[in-house]
Amino acid sequence: MSTDKNGRTYFIGVFTLVLLTVSSSFAQNRKLAQTGLKFLAVGASARQSALAEAFTATHGSSASLFYNPAGMARLQSLAEATVSTTEWIAEIKHQFASIAISPFDGEYGVIGFNFQYVDYGEIQATILANNPQGFLDVGTFKPTAYAVGVGYARALSDKFSVGGDIRWIKQDLGSGITEASFTTTGGEAVDFSPLTTIDNTLGVLAFDFGIIYRTGFRSLNFGMAIRNFSREVKYQKESFQLPLTFKIGLSMNVLDLMEEDPDVHSLLVLTDAEHPRDYPELLRFGFEYTFQRMLSVRLGYVHIGDEITRSEAESTTSFGIGLQQSFAGMQFGLDYSYTPFGVFDKVQRFSVQFGF
């Protein structure tokens, strides 16, 4: 018992220290709209995205690694995997996968692995040239980005859970031509030969930390999470930071107040207060009604704190549906979410979960 108490005190102390460090970093280095590797801020799972990503205080599945690693500490099965695809704006596609394993009934914690990949499609490459167009086509290139990570979470008591995640992130924007020789006709460039190129690739480690606390009042939970904590990176000259984010949140099945059987009806209400490095503060709200633990209907709303930053391109509402079923000892889930995105049309996500 003393060991458990010392362990909880240690983790709380470490998390507080990290929180103070991050808060100081926010205060001193906040740069609105100046972060990079923004694909790290794209929601991974259809369920969480339908809930406006207000998922900081909720125990979930392996997909919690993308929101609050502490959320996988109370995994209900030996292993669970989630695969998700997102049809993002401008025909960009995001692919996500995660798996969590809870050996020995979680006595020694839960370990998880996650992977994220972005397909930006092909982009036309050009180079400045002395011709009527002012440029020459030099073919196409295909930028890519991915993140791969490992996480760990543990329930230190019946109320307190902690978790962390470390990821290796890499983005490749292709090679750039810095010097070239031109073939000219009548003083106009018609062709070129590259003389010097430069590689636009970078990699960096990032860390996520989180806690979830069961308050003891019905199903009310409190959670905190820090995501994308990392050093500054740069391609050539100007350095930039990752989309560092701090969140605190609450969640509760409000039908507990009416002593409704959660196996028949549940209404999960979630709210997150988010403090991003590169954006004004946000309030996120999620509502999930589930009937007989089989069918879920979801709604999410995001309130943007700064009126000046709002535009038609920003999404504030999201919708979704989910189905869960068990077959021969295996749990299966299918989720879909829809997010209107103003002038960018819509964003759709599909996720599949397996547990056994």
C-alpha cells in the first residue's frame, strides 16, 4: 500500500513538473499560426472526432494514445486494435492504426503502439526561369509524413490513471533545386539542368503525457493531457515548433443521476478546455447516447474563444454513429463521423475496432 502511494506521489510530481515547464513554454514562446507538422493535430478516430475530440477525461481504447495516453489504462480486454482513415480537406488522406495490450489483467500496466501516415498526393514542381511564364515545370513530387510511437499507461489505484507516449515523427517535402543551368532560345529559358539540390526532410521526437482521475461522484472523471511536447525544428533557416496542446476535461454518464441501467441507456457528456500553442483557446463539447451498448449516436461542438479568428473554413459541429457487437469472445466496433468544413466541403472518418 505504501509503495502504491509513493508511486502515485511520484507520478503526480513528475506530471506537475512537466505541466509547469509546458506552461512556461506557452507563456514565453507562443506563436499563433506558426507551428509546423500540423498533421499531428488532425483527429485520429471517428468516435472521438464525432465528439469534437473532447476525449481527455474518458477511458477508451488504444485510440486514446492520440488524445490522452492515460485513457488506455483500464483496457477491458487482453488486446484491442483500432484502424482509422480520414478523408481530409484538399484530398489529403490520413491513415491511423493503434494497438493496446494488457498482459496479466493489467497488473503491470498497458502498453500501446500507434502509427500515423499522411498522403498529400502529387504536387506540381516548378523553378524560377527567364521566360514569359516566369517558371519552368520540373515534374511532380509527393510529400509524405508519418509518426510511429509507443505508449504506456497504468491504473495506479481505482481512481487514478497515468500514461505517456513517445513518437518518432518524420516529414519529407522532397528535394529542392537551389542552383540550375538553363538552356535558352532567343534569350528565354526552355530547359534546365539541376546543379545543386537540397533535401527537405526532418525528423524529431515528441512526447505526450496524461492523467485521468475518477472523482468518486457517480461516473464523473477529470483528465489532463499534454500533446506534441518537443524541441523546435527547422528545414533551412526558420525554426518552428510542433502543435503543442494542453487540455483539461470532464466526462460523465449523466443518466447515472437518474440511476438508469448503463447496459440499456447511457448518455456520455464530455467537455474539454484546450490551450493550443498556435491558436486561441477552445471549448469542446461531446454528447454520446448509447442504446444497449450496441448503437451510439454522437454530436460534437467546438466553441472558438477569439471571434477574430473565425471563418467559413472552420468546423464547429460534428456528427457520428457507431455500432458495437460481440462475436465468439471478440468485440467488434464500427464508427463513422461527419464534419462540415465550410468552403472545404466536408471531412469524413471511418474507424474499425477489434478486441479480444
